[in-house]
Amino acid sequence: MERLIITGVNGLLGQKVSELAVSNFSVLGVDIHDTPFQDKINFEYRRIDITDRKSVKDLILNYYPSYIINTAAFTNVDGCENQKELCWRVNVEAVDHLVYAARKIGSRIVHISTDYVFDGKNGPYVETDKCEPLGYYGKSKLASENVLHASDMEYAIVRTMVLYGIGRNVRPNFVTWLISQLKQRKNVTIVTDQFGSPTLVDELAAAILKIIQLNKWDIFHVSGSEIIDRYHFALKVADVFNLDKKLIKPITTAELNQPANRPLKSGFIIDKAENELVVQLSNVEDGLKKFKKHYKKIMK
């Protein structure tokens, strides 16, 4: 089997990619924790800090992977405004370390990016639209893309958004947080003016592996097929999980007064991914119904 390294393997996306990859690849998962969160699939695990250049170089040159999937990132959007140095080390310098080592042995990289590279004034976006990030998180992710563009290697960049799903010991995402709050009968305030394309992690992971399978080294927008504001997305979650919608209250982004500016009118045009990667990406209701089946299994 060809060898594959997955960075950030303990995260939501890293777990799902590793689940799907182990049947076709010899997988080495890396993360900053002492042990892997996944214990039901067969893969090697190493604890590594990908911001350390020597550690990354030694890992890649010793394992000699054909492919590297970089799911690791500092994704706390407001945290990136307050911890700019850490954000840059994880989101940009670590990618440079991966590229430096991968180039030496001819590995190819699939790198995960975000709709936050756009300003959210003219969405939905295609892959070739001009990037103009608003906050430091988006700026760091655009810089990471530029690290790859400046290299002379084969790579793919997968931009996604509003990722949700279920994993082991992962921090809550919008959907799992909302379900938890509503089950506890807590009122929640959700913004009405942030539009995006909610993305089921299972479908994103499948698309990433299709890139390798089909040898498609390019930029792809991979997200759910429907654009919706967060408030109405929350109402859909409540409907699918039979929870009380009256606990969900509308609010505007300006009223939240968050440290980081968000792209408001986002969303992706996903024709390229669907056609070239031969994947089907769900609308909101279908994605949530698929998610509900996984959620019930893990939350038993």
C-alpha cells in the first residue's frame, strides 16, 4: 500500500479521513496529543508538533509518504486575533515545513483551507475568485495557500466551510453545540446575516480522498450544496432532531461584537468539485439526516 500521513488526525476531519483511508493506504496519523483518539481502526500514530521544522522533516523523510493530507490548523477565528503568533506558526509556518520536507521526496500535499480567505461581500464563490480575507485567521489561511503556490510540487487546496459531524473527543462544532444546548433547554442566539454552505465532514473526507484517487491537483471548493443563514440552519437542526425551535432567538453579527470580522455573504459554487471529483454533496436537510445516523451511534 502507498503511505499516507494525516496531520491533525485527532480532529474531526482528521478522524474521518483516517477512517476512510485505512482500507487503501498505510496511514500514519500525527497530532499533538500523547495518544490517538481513534481506537477502532488500524493506523500508526505519532505525537508531533508540526510547528517544529526538524520534527516534521525527520518524520516525513523517515516515513517516506506518497501523500500528506494536512487537516491540522488553528481554527478558532476569534482566538487567532488574540494569538496571532501561534496562529501564524500553526497555519503558515507548519505548512512551509511540510512543503520543505515533501519536496525532497516527491510527496504530494492535500491542504485544507476555508471560505474565510474571501471577504463575504460577493458570495457564493468559485475557486478563481479574488481572495480578500477580513480577519487574521483568513489571512493566515491565504498565506498557507500561497506557500503551496510558491512551491514547485503537486498539491491540492480544498476550501470548505461550516463543517459539522461527530467524532471522538473533538471540540463541539456548530451543530453538536446547538443540539447540546437545545437538549438542555437552553436559549441560544444565532445570527441571521451570516450565510454559508454547511458541510458534512463525511462528504468532505470522501472528496479529499477522491483527489488522490483521481490525481486531481488543483483548488476545489467542497461544501454542502445549499446556502443558508446560520439562524435558519439552526431551525433545520432543531427540526431534524425534534428539538424546540422556540429556544432559538435571532441576532445580528454586529450585535455579537466579536473580535474577528466574519465574511457575511459566503457560500461556494461546487460544480468543479462535483464534476471533476465525481462526488455528491448534500443539501442542508439531507446532510443533517445522514449526520443524525452517525450521531445516534456514537451518542448511545
